[in-house]
Amino acid sequence: MGYCISCGQQHQQGIRFCRFCGNQQPGEQLLARLLQEAAQIHALRLQAQAQAQALAQQQQQYAQNQYNQQPRW
């Protein structure tokens, strides 16, 4: 099942025009390309999140090291 890109109504996969609003639906090639691009974006987002977490851990470790190196009176 798919959804109309215009009105959002659910319809069968592979139709050319929405039976509710009449707007043309994207072809299978376009849908495949969009799904591939979405997967690439998702992978990049996961990679960026992992890098941000690693950076936050490095910053936290640096701050902890700086605190431990301060003289105690």
C-alpha cells in the first residue's frame, strides 16, 4: 500500500493517479531513487550522531582531566 503524495489518502501500490484527488503519482523509478536517497541520508545522520557522541565524550574526558590536574589546597 502507498499514500498519495498530494492528499495523503492510502491507495494501492503502482497506481498512476490518485482515485481521491486525481493527482499524478510518482513512477516506480522515482520512488526507488527517493528510497535510496532516504537510506543514504539516514546513514549519514547516524554517522553524524556517532561523531557528535564521540566528540562529547572527548570533551567530557578533557574537562575531567583538567579538573584532576588542578592543585588541591
